[in-house]
Amino acid sequence: MLDNEPAAPQDASESPPPAASEPLAASEPLDAYSAAVVGAVEQVGPAVVSVYVGGALEAERARGGAGSGVVVTPDGYLLTNEHVVQRVTEARVTFVDGRTVPAVVAGRDPATDLAVLRAQAGALPYARLAPEEPLRAGQLVIAVGNPFGFESTVSAGVVSALGRSLRSRQGRLIEGVVQHTAALNPGNSGGPLVDSRGRVAGINTAIIAMAQGIGFAIPASTAQWVLTEILTQGRVRRAWLGIGARDRPLDLRLVRALGLHSRRAVEVLSLESSGPAAASDLRSGDLIVRVNDADVDGIDALHRQLARVPPDTTLTLQIVRRTQLRAIALTVGEPPA
């Protein structure tokens, strides 16, 4: 062949395959995503259980559990939703390997929709609660549970928002709730929301009917607090004033005259005879505007302040009585059982 003669066309059989047909490298985003989900599920999956209420016969006949749960200690304590085990003291839990063991309800906290059970068996797999490391919007999360009785179902999504508030069945506001897009269905309640490292970042608690991609989980920090309270005290202790109250708007002229920071307060409607408030100078008709150094613009804000202190703590309430601002010292108690 002469130097200036064009080269013969290469045979098609000898052509390299197009780049699009090459397998994805391990570092490609899809593969990394899959590896993160699979790794997290393999780590936490054995600790996720189906929770059945009732005895062994009911558990055998049931198509699916009342909900889900996750073992979080080596000696078999597990977390689930309070509404899964309400009104029962015993349950049965089934692991992914098919074992079904009895469990007792060690404690419950309706105000956060959390309950602690203890599985009556040893050498159980368990998951770890995530440390005090804040989640971030957009972070990968995985929900593991038993929707409609389909055990060990996995769905993945991202954290949509942080710091949401949900109303518990008792009317208290649950703070700091995690909103996420991992698909939840009936039966997922009480199952774990897991981060990419296989740590329990939250306990799934609610879905919004007719909505798509909106799920909620109680954060791990709240779950850890409830677990610790139940294991050390046998119950969740909360500060209690012993009052009946309502939100009350304030006249703008009163707000300006007293230098208040909010146009709403908590109006005391009644005092329980055996409550801490009855033993103080607080009266019916008083308007609570501050607790210690924090403004109180409604009952939810008052609950938030009370949740931060243990019983037997002395608080300073700033109240408006008629048109006067006063300070009242009050030692909070614990609500009656």
C-alpha cells in the first residue's frame, strides 16, 4: 500500500463495542447508591421484627403483624409505636429467620407514640441508634418494615425536611419529627428509618393518607430518651403543672404596656386540687407569658418548656394578672398514673 493510499475500512467484527455497552464502574452513582442501601439493609435487617398483638394462636392466624419494630439492645429491648401495642401488655415478635418469640411491653409513651418491648429470648441481633449527629435534608434514608404483612420490605428515599411537628393522639405536640420520602404503608409503623451506615435514625410513625412520598419518623434522639427513661425509671417522667388551660390572644395595648414579646399567652382555666399549681400562688384567669427565660405563646410552647425539665424542678412563671406582670415560683410534679 502506498503512503498516500487511504487505509482500508476496519472490519465491523473488529470494532470496539460502543461505550454505552460498557458495564458501570463501581464508583458510578447508581452502583454506589445500591451498595449503600444493600449494606444498610444487611446490617439492620436481622434486627427488624413483625409485632403481633395477642397470643400465639392469633399470631399464627394473622396475615401480617400489627406493626413493625427494631431490637436496639443486646438483651432484647426493642422499639415500636405505642399505637401498635396500645391496651396490651404482651405481644409476639417474629424475626426474618422465622423465629417467633413472646415479648412483654416494658413501657409506653403515648406523647411520642413510642413503646419499648422486651423479647423473651437471648442472643438476638440488634441495631444501633444513630448518635447525636443531625440529619440533613437530601440525605439518603431507608425504611425497613412489614407493610401489609410483607416481611422485610425495604424502601429508600431522602430526608425531605427536619423539625416538623406532629400531634399525638393525646394532643401533645411531638417536636423535631423527620419528614422523608421512603414509602410507608400500614404495617410499617414502628419500623426503623435507617441511615446509609445502617444506624437507626428514627422510628417510622405516620403517613398522610392520599399523599405520595410523605412519611414521618420520630428522631433517634427522642427514641433514645424514651428508651433510657423506661429502662431506668420504668416510665417516661414529665413535668406537670396540674392546670386546665387554653391559648389566649392578648390585647396589643397590653403587650405594648408590659413590654411582652408575643401577642398570645396561656390562660389558666382551672387548677387540679392535688396538682403543683394549686399549691402555688397561681390562680384561675392568670395568663402565663414566660417560663424561666423562654416566651410562652401557647399551650404547645408550654409543653415544650415542661418537656425539658424533670419533675421536682422549680420554675419561675411570669404571668399577667389583670394588667400587672408578676413572677410566681412553682415546683412541677409528675402527672398521676
